[in-house]
Amino acid sequence: MQAAPFSHASHLPGRFDHSFQNLLGDDVFRSHLVSLIYATLTHLAHVGAFIPDPPLLLLDRKCLPVGKKNPPGIVNCTCVSYQLPVMPERYHAYKDGSYVMPNDEAELDRLDITHQKLRILLDHKLLLCPVKTPGRVLDVGTGTGIWAIEYGDDHPDTEIVGTDLSPTQPSWVPPNVKFEVDDCEEPWTFPQKFDVIHARYLAAAIVDWPKLMAQAFQFTNPGGYSEFQDYDLVYYSEDGTLTEELPISKWITTLLQAARDFGRDPCPGPKLGGYMRDAGFKDVQVSKYKIPIGPWAKDPHL
């Protein structure tokens, strides 16, 4: 089965507030730290600069009440999200607190940018596994749904199901694509198995990776594929210029430890192959890609 973990290569100058370390013993602060700084980290990966906090955003994506007719592709739900009184970001309400990232417009834009980044990195391929026309595809942690929508456009005869904690996907999607509010770490209840199961960038989002991989194995049809793409968020430089004493090194070390304290692995990428083999997958293939932070990569493709 195909596995494609990602390696995150980075070297980016920046600032680090040492007062953060003095507050890491406070559970509330640590929870906010994971959300705020991790969001900043992912912005850095795209633009190579520090991004200010997004402005206050009101709830602007709502589900219809149960019993009302939803637009195509959207399932019934009763609550989308909420805002903390001291935080400008908006967060998911279903299984609230189980995922540290927000689901507001700024975050949805970030996810779409990440999708385009990976398309360029993978030579515009949506999948690396050698599958032609699968009958059923599951996109775990679909986010904005952009991967499922594009795959549905390219494969109109394939049924695609995207699941996520937040129903923030578009209202109008290809007729062969649908989205469901679901927690991928709960027992899966799909009525049928899938020819392809796809999941990516779930770093710092999953408590039990072996359990998730075991469920993917259970719901993959014989002869089918599961493809996981994820990060190793440890910063490093190939020329040795990124040292432990630099503020950015201390910053990322604090960030990763905060994610681990939250019970989520921020660096699942290098472990994906092992997780898949342990779950029972055969012919596991692992590919490693570099993603630089900043505009100065010597490789024009990067």
C-alpha cells in the first residue's frame, strides 16, 4: 500500500519570546499556545514571514437545522463552531477541544494554500498510488474539501466521501462528492469499504495513530490503497547553520513539546510506513519530500 510521509525542511530567522517558557506550566496557556503558535508556524511555511493574528471573524458558515433540506454534498448538523471570548479565531464545536486549529476563514484559506503547495510539490498529482479509476474513495480530515472536489472533478465515475470535524466545505460540489461530519478517531461505521483511503497533514491532530491506521486497513478493499501524507515538523538545515541556540530553534522545540503535551504527535511523517506495516498493509512504499521555509531554495521547483 502507498504511504507518502513528508519531511519538513526549514531554516527561517525569527523571534522567540522567552516568557513563553515561564508559562508552559499553565494548562490553559499551553492549550492556547498550541493553537496560536502552531497556526503561525503553518503560515510561516507558506510565506516565509510572521503573520499577525487574523481579525475578529463572526460565524459565517452555518448548517441548516436537522430536518431542513441541505445543499448537495452537505450533511445535517446542529452546530458548526464557536469563538472563545478572549480569542479572535473560530473553532469547531463538534468534539470541541480535540483539534487545536481554528476553522475560520483565515484557516480555510491556509488549508487551500497548503493544498496548492502540495500539488506543486507532487507534480500536480492528487494521489501517488497507482490506481486508475477507483469506485469509492474516502478523504479523512477533508478540511475545506478541496482535494475531494478536485478528485471528484477528475473522476466523475468515482464516489468520494470526505469527513471532518467541521462542516466548512462548500455548499455546491460535484454530484459524486459528499461530506460528513465525523471524528476519524471514533469507530468507523461506513456501510461499504473503499478502494482508496486518503489522508494528509494530520500532524498534531491524532491521539492514536495505530488505531487510525488499523481502521483504514479494515475499510480498504482487497487490492485497494491507503495513502497517508504528513509532516515531520522538526526544523533543520542541511548546511548546519540552524543551531539549537537560535531563537527559531527554541521556538519550534517549544511548539512541538506543547503539541506532545496536548497528546498529539506533531511529527508523524517518518512513522507512517511503520504504522501501515503494523496495521497489516502490504507493499508499503514511502516517499520523502523536502518543503523549504522561505523563498531562497536553490531548487527552482522548491
